[in-house]
Amino acid sequence: MRLTRPAALLAALLLVLLAASCAVRHESPNGITVEVDANQPEAAIIAAREHCEKYGKKAVQRYASEPAPSPRLLFLESQIISFNCVA
């Protein structure tokens, strides 16, 4: 299926917004911790999956904080989510 130009532009914009809603706090071959918009935890899952795949591992969620007011201007409430990279 081929995307039309407006659909392709919309998809690119959504990808940029999704990526902008995720900030890496810590990363290593053993795992990753990200801060995400509390309304978009999928962004953390995507970031963790991509990070762990670089090491040939699978991302497994270890911890997720409760949503809290964000110190960043990008979103109103944020959530810290940590993942382990396991073989």
C-alpha cells in the first residue's frame, strides 16, 4: 500500500511527536530508563525495544512510576519507566 503525500506527511509528523515525548534518562547494554509523557507510555516501549535490539536482546519492563507533574515544558505529566534488556 502506497501512502499519498498528505498521509505520508501526517505519518512523519506523528512520528516526530511520538519521539519528542520520550527522553532517555539512562541507558546501558543491560537496560534503559526513559521519561515519557504519561499519556504516551507506548513511546517508552518503542524506545526500549529499539535500544535492546541493538544488543540482540528483548526489552522487559522493570519499573513504572506513577504519573507526576513534569519539570519539562514538553508535556504536563511525565512517567519514568525502566526496562531490562534480556537475552
